[in-house]
Amino acid sequence: HELGLRAVTAASRAPGLCEVVVFTAALRHTMHRCQKSVLWLLLTALFPALSLVWSGLPQPSTTRTSRLSHRPRPATRTSRPQRPRPSTTRIYSDEVEDVECAPNDDECVANLSDDDYSDDAGALEVIDDDAPDLTKLAQKNKLTKASWKLSLSIGRETGTWMPEEWAASGARLLLPITVEFDSEPYPGEPEALVGQTCFRVRPQGEASFVGVGGKVTVPVRGGAWAIQPPKPPQKPALLRFWLEFPEEAKRNDVTLPPGRVFFTAPVWQEIELERGAEARKEARERYEEAETRSAELADEAVKANPLAKIFGLRKQVLALDEKNAAMRRLERVERYLGGSRDGGAGPFPGLAAGASLTLGTTGGLVVKRTPRIGVGTEYHILGKFQAQAAAGDG
């Protein structure tokens, strides 16, 4: 107000200056009204567009969707019916049902339970002498024994807790062993890593390797084996067994300590590999299609005007989400089948004659140790192994 009075006073003293002051004030008032009108128009046009884009964005989901709409799912985990226990020792190789999780719903995948899988994918059955006669008749075509050649590669591996000086040179102790897996139950005390229900595995002769002084014989004693059921679509079944080495074997700075050595390897039946190959092909095609669609929308956005970019944002987000979901699905299939491509295949106890089991190439060796505190159990990585069916059994 004070500045206005000064302007009027100055204008009254200078001829013609009053008209200039009045014109300038009117021009500023007009420009201020125009700015308000333009701002109102922009907000009126942009808010509906932004609301449309936001409404189309996928919201986080914690529910699981299934195309099996005709099968009602129980409300709670405790209300699900339990599977009847078979009279024989049955190791299921489950097939995943037609269950799908919503995009970005990793919790859904992690919480898949046994009720999400069916038992018609085949199974390993071992002979049960106490089973009814009808059960024995159904088992008569099942194999009871199978021989496999194991190739042990003992040496330092990433992540091992063996002493720092152990195999520090990078040398390896290569030890071939032929063993026979039997369906006869193991009568001794079970090992926690293998499981309570386990069966005999016996070496067929002694093992040997060539050392500095020539051939070195390594005595081996039998142990027990078991198969842990798979958890599709993330984890295949695992074959676990142990053999006992009563004496120490050494090559350079690599030492095979006396005691039990535990073997673990992923295994697949033929039907699992067939379905896995189909799932891998479908997942790869789905990922490639989603990747192509996402790239096309990104190229279109570069050439589009600003308003078209806003309206195309929803499509880009959905396409990127579909691409990420397809990639996760492909990764899960690849993890499930990891090590099966070059794995050894051959007969195995519990399989029908002519059927084969594939042992993955990612098998590992560990030894059991007591921690320094004296309580509990540790398993130290000792190396890795591969397996092939023995001649005459493949």
C-alpha cells in the first residue's frame, strides 16, 4: 500500500506517468487471471488421465489363483485331508497340478503344499516282505537291486569348513567305486542326514587310485540309502546315502579322513524329465513372447507424444510385469532340472524293469563333524561325485 502511494505521488508530479502506472497494473492483473485459467485447464485434463493409469496398475496380491475352479480349497491348512499311508515304503515323485500363482506373488509359490500336487507321476516302491500277497504280486516286476559306478573327486570346494591347509594346493583325489543299491532295509542305526527309513548299499570290491608310489587300495564298507521326495516346482528328489571308509587315504595334501562319507545328488524319473522338458519349452516361449511385447511397447513410447506416453504407461507396466513373471517361472524350471542334462541314467530299486533313474551331475560329498563348542553336528564339504549305471545294468 505504501509503495502504491509512492507511485501515485510520483505520477502526480510527472506528466503522463500516471497513465503508464495504471496500464501496467491492469496488464499484470490480466496475466494473473490467464495463468489461473491455464493451470485449471491442465489440472482438469491431467487428473482423469492419471486416475485411469493408476487404476490400471497391478495391485499387490497375497492370494493364489487356480484354474481348477471346480475344486474348492479348504479354508485352513489343518482341515486338509491327510494322504493314506501305503502298506509299502513308497517314495513319491509328485507331478505339479494345474496351479498357478498371481504375478509377483512369490509367497504363493513358497507356500505350495503337498495338496497342490498329485501322486500319479509314478513312484519308487521297494519290496516289503510283510506286505499282503496282493501287494507282493503288484511288486513282482519291480527291481530289487542295481549296480552303479561312482566317480569321487575329493578336494577343496568353495564354502568348505575343512582346515585351511587341507587340499590347499588344489590337488584332487580321484577315487572310482562300484556299489550296489539294494531294497533290503538297513538294520543299523539310521543317520539323520539320510533319514529314518533307509536301505542297504554295498561296495562291490575295494576302491583304488594311483598315487606317487603306485596303486593305493582303499577299503570301503557298506552303508544305507534313501530318497527324499521332490518339492516341485522348485526342488527335485534327492538321493542320499553313506559309505564308510575305515582307513585314511592320502594323495599330496588331499586326505580322505576315516569314517562315513555322505553322498547327495538330485534324481529324476523318466516321466519327471519328460514333463520338465515340456515345462521348460513352454516357459521359454512365454518369456520370449513377453520380452518381445515389452520391447515393442518401449519403442512405441520413445516415438509417442507426451500425452500418448501417459496413456501407454499402463500397458508398459503390465508388459514388464508379465516378462518378470515369465522369467521367474523359467528360472524355477531350470533349477528343478539342474544337473539332469548330462546325468547318468540306469535302473534302480523300486523301478519297473526297463525304467531308469537319472542321477544329476551336481552330487556332493560331506563328512560329519562335531563343532568346536562340542554340541551339535556339522557337515564339511569334502568334494563332489558323479554316477553312471554299471555295465550290464543300464
